Amino acid sequence: MMKTKIDQFISWLDGQAADCENKKKKLLEDDRIDESVFEKIKINVYDIFRTILLAGEKSSNGDAQKLKEFFLLKLEQIPAHWIASYNKAKQNDDIEKMQIESLKLDTVQAIRAKFLQNWEEKA
């Protein structure tokens, strides 16, 4: 059952990253370089948490609760740096950096919501 949930979630992460990749390509075709960079940032966030989920799967030894706790912890720890970066950018009126950090944080919130929804469903 845990393996099914992991596979479903990885499939979702891959799908989200693929959607971003498609948007990025279209934006590049339209010479919308800055917006394409934003899609690349979201792809990176999906990839980070995909890697973390797989690492958690290995370290949890089949314990679903252990994996859930590990992943939720990482969903707090990693964005903490982005929040600090956002706050520093806000102090310095760095709108571009604020937008980048906000984009990462929004992506993490979507990942967290989907993970919790997926994890609570019966497989």
C-alpha cells in the first residue's frame, strides 16, 4: 500500500514538472524568457521533493508513518531557507527575488497539500 502511494505521488510530481516544462518551452518560443525561468524554478522544486521522497522511502524501511514524518519535516525545513530569503529580499526591495522565493513557497504548498491528500486516501 505504501509503495502504491509513493508511486502515485511520484507520478503526480512528474506530471507537474512535465506541465511546467511544456509551459517553459512555449514561453521560450514566445521570447518570454523571464516567465520561462519561473517555470524552471517550479520544475526544480518538484525535482527536489521527488528526490527527498525517494530518499525517505529508502530510509523508512517500509514504515509508512516514518516516511510521512520524514517528508513532512523536509517540507518544513527546506522552505524555511526560502522564507528567510524572501524576508531579506523584502527588506531590500528586491521584487524579483521576492517573486522567485514566493513561487518556490507556493509550489511547496501545492506539494504538501497533494502529499497529505494522497497519503490519507485508501489505496
